[in-house]
Amino acid sequence: MAQISTADFRNGMCIEYNGKLCTIVEFQHVKPGKGSAFVRTKLKDIRTGRVVDYTFNSGVKFENVRLETKKMQYLYSDGSDYYFMDNDTYEQMSMPVETVGDAAKWLKENDDASLLYAGDDLISIEPPMFVELEVIATEPGFKGNTVQDTLKPATLETGVEVQVPTFIEIGDVLQMDTRDGRFVKRV
């Protein structure tokens, strides 16, 4: 791997620090009147998502990590593993439930997902930003209940429970934002 110094820092760059893969969220080179220059950074741990502030002396070297994103099609789950297919080579691979994590609640068969790799290590699985899922269970909306911004719980076809407006009924197909689990529109 290539070594980089603090002078090479860019937002979004991935480095290895204390045995963890981190992306640089923000950095600032500081040259005080007295003393040596230093770099103030905010690093985000790729695996946990935790953002921590660190300060480094100017010129410190780090391992630069190359991140690669692969688009793969989600095929199915057998309960213990999730199966994906590479869209280019048609090669299939399985991943345990723990690796897929929270992305599983948004994955629908035949949808594409983005798999983030650091070298040969799978770091994370990202579902599409917007997915269309059918409502399989919800309470009925009552005529005349027209208060704006009133929400009710609904269960979607992947098993995820979300908050939706009161006019949504069983069988409706909804567009959902997977970043925050927010209802976007009825399709």
C-alpha cells in the first residue's frame, strides 16, 4: 500500500489508523505562531460509523487504503446467508446475516446493492438509496382523519416496520428512503 503524509490529506480519503479503516471527514492544517505545525482531523471509522477528532503532527505518515465499490444483484436469502450475483461475471457469492446487517431490511430480490471493499475485505453493503416495497400490514385509515403529518406504523414486504401517513393501505407500494427509513411517496 502507498504511504501518504498529512500534507496529502483530502476529504473522503481512506487511511489506516490504529488498525482501523477510517475516512477523513474533515481536516485543517494549523501553523501556530510558536511550535510546529499540526493537522486537526475528524476521522470516521468505516466499520462502526463513529466519528472521532484526532490531532497529528505535520508530516506523519499513514497507509492509504483504496476503496472499491462493486454493484451486485441481491438474489435471495435462505435464513442464514444472503446470496448476491456479480452483474459482470455472473459469479454468485454468499454472505452471513451478520455481514449484511441493517441493509437486509431494505433488500428485495433482484435489486442491486453496492458492496464496498477495502482490498479483498468486504467493509459494508449499501442498498439502493430508494426502494419500492409493498405494505403487507397496517391499521386502516379512518375517513375524516385528515390531520396533517399524522403517521401510523406499517410493515413492509421485507419485514421492516416504518411510519407512514394515515392514507396508506395494505397492498400499496411505497417508495422509501433507505438512508433514514423515511416514506417518500406512494407509487
